[in-house]
Amino acid sequence: MLGRWVPAVSLFLAMLLWASSFIALKIAFTFYDPMVVIFGRMLIATCCFLFFFKYLLRFEYRAGDWRLLSLMIISEPCLYFLFEAHALQNTSAAQAGMITAMAPLLVGVGALYFLREKLPREAWVGFAVAVAGATWLSLAGTETEHAPNPLLGNFLELCAMVCATGYTLCLKQLSQRYSTWLLTALQGFFGTLFFAPFLLLPGTTLPSALEWDGVWAIVYLGTLINIGAYGLYNLGVSKIKAAEASAYINLIPVFTLLMAYLVLKETFNFQQLCASALVLGGVFLSQWKPSIKRELADVVSVK
């Protein structure tokens, strides 16, 4: 019984923390350059994992796994955080959170092509509905202080979700052979190395003073998100199917919407509310299980 609750609780808490990361990023970006924020959170996570360095080294490497490990790390945190950092400079935290509802559908499509997992017709219809909703959400957005270019920002957040899909598919295979905390630590370490050169680029503004609201936001991201949220998510994915785990991502838009309203005072207009309902409806449809008769009919038709 306890074993059934471990992945459920882990994934629920991970989604709650991830939703709060959109708020923390928005706050941090008001004080520091996005590349400084991303590098800072990676460095903090890496420093925390140094205390468990000896424990993390207790693993047996399997020949050839460097390909999956490299793809996992490049997908997330490297490309994922690049897309998300620029997305949140252009769209609101609430809209970005709503775009994350696309992740379960993208994981399903990825599993179809890379893991040969068959998708029911409802999933494809749901995918189309959710894409239409996400497009409507972006087009209905108006330029505000929180979202100067929502169309671009939401597109970049969708690109981040594509990266998250690659990460999840790699993670599912790697977590069968390696500790979830080792994989989380590798993300922090290589993420630090990846983002360090961005601090030297001409367009990056380095900090000239300590802004404590921004500092605490970065510390929060580096500890409770990079270690807590990713560690809990990786633990959950290691216990259940990747598609089942990704379904929990549907909680992020709800949590983000509430937090963005309470903390950042972000709101949706009527069209965006309707578009958001369309996104969530499409995701719900994609998770709908076909009847047993339908499944038998599909099997017979294949034969």
C-alpha cells in the first residue's frame, strides 16, 4: 500500500513546487539577468549535492549510457532553461503554466515514436484540441507588464515542453539503472558548466548589488526546485510509467494560476479563460481510456 502512495505523493509535491518556480523566476528576473538567475540556481544545487558526493558515486555505469545521459542533460536543464528563461521574459507566469499542460500529450507522442507505445484515437483528438487551445490562448493575450509579447513567450514555453518530453523519455530508461538523486545531481553539475559561459556574453548584465528578494528567489530555485522538485519527479518516474507520471503535470496550470493571481496579481481575460478550458479539456480527452469493447475491436482489426 505504501509503495503505491510514494510515487503519487512525490509527483504531487513536485508539481506544486514546479508551479511555484514560475513565480520565483518572475521575481528573480525583475532583479537579475536571466542567465545570472539560471547559473545561480544551478550552482546552488551543485554545491548542495557536494555534501553527498561519496554517496552519489556508488553506481555501476553501463556501457553506451552516455548517449542517453547526454540527451537527458542537453534536453533539461540546458535547452529547457534557455527556452523557459526567454519565455518568462515575454509571457506571464499564468500563461506559461497553462502551456505546461501540453507536456503529457507530447510525452505520449514521444512514447509512440521512440518506445512504440500505441496511442488511442482519443489521445490524438485531445492533442489537436489542446494545441488549438494553446494557440488561442497565445493569440488572445494582450501586451501587459507581465506579458510584453505573449505569442512569442508561449511559443518558447512550448519549445521548453518539447525538451521536457525528451528529458522524461530518457529519464524513464535511465532511472531503472541509476539512482534518481544521482541523475538530479548530474543535471545540476552539467547545468552549471553549460550556463557559466553565458555570463561572459556581451548582452548579459552581471549583478552590481545584492537584491535580497532576487537572491532568496534564486536560492529557492536552486534548492527546493532543482533538488526538491526534480528529485521528487525523478523518484516518481522511476516507480510508474512515464505517461502516467507526466499526467500529473496537468496540476501545474491550476497551481500556477492560483499562485500567479495571489502573488503577482496576474489575471486572464475572458478569451484566455475559454482557451485555457480548451487546453485542459484536450488534455483530459487525451487521458480518456477507451472502452474494453473498443480495445478488443482494435485488436481484431489489427489481426
